[in-house]
Amino acid sequence: MPGGTLGFRVTDELTDSDYADVFAPRLRDAAAAGEVRLLMVAAKGFDLGSLKARFEAARSDPDLDLGHSRDWRRVAIVADAGLLVRRSFPVWSKVIPVDIRLFGSGDEAEARTWLTA
């Protein structure tokens, strides 16, 4: 990952253990550094709805204190998303009051570039 960014490759379900042991501590470190620039790359067939739930948990987690938009800069999600998800993404992406963008599964390099801009 480019400097100042945080990235995760999700190949299966994002479990409570994944959240507590990996995701949350890394987000905590990123927030302590002054901002969160996050890249999530999801495997084919990954349920993007479950990712939304994890973002909601991160925002309301008192140990993370990420509920303030000043802590977040950009979130790039790279996923194989169908037409329905692409059309509804702008609505459910409002969970995080930040610049968030959905990229197609072949656009990881573009997502990394956008994330650091």
C-alpha cells in the first residue's frame, strides 16, 4: 500500500474476530496518524452489504472514535458489484460521511491512485 493508506483484501466473510483483531486495530492506528485512507478489495462474490455493516460498527465503536468525518479522507472499495449494487451504492455509502467510491474488480490500480490523490 502507498504511504499514508490502509488496505485490506477480503476473500471471505468479514467475521467479528476479523473486525476486532485486525480491522479495528489498524483503523485505530490510521486515525491516530490523523486520517483514514482505506482501500478494501473484495473477492468475487463478496457480499458488499456485510461490508456496510462493518463500516457502521467502526463508526460507532467508542474505542475507535471514527464517527467524525474529519478522521476519514477517502475510502475506495474494489469489488465485483452488479448493477443493483452500483445503482444503490451512492445511497448506502452515506453511512460514512466521506469521499467514498466503488471501483470494478479490475480497477484496483485506479483505486489506489484515487485514494492517494
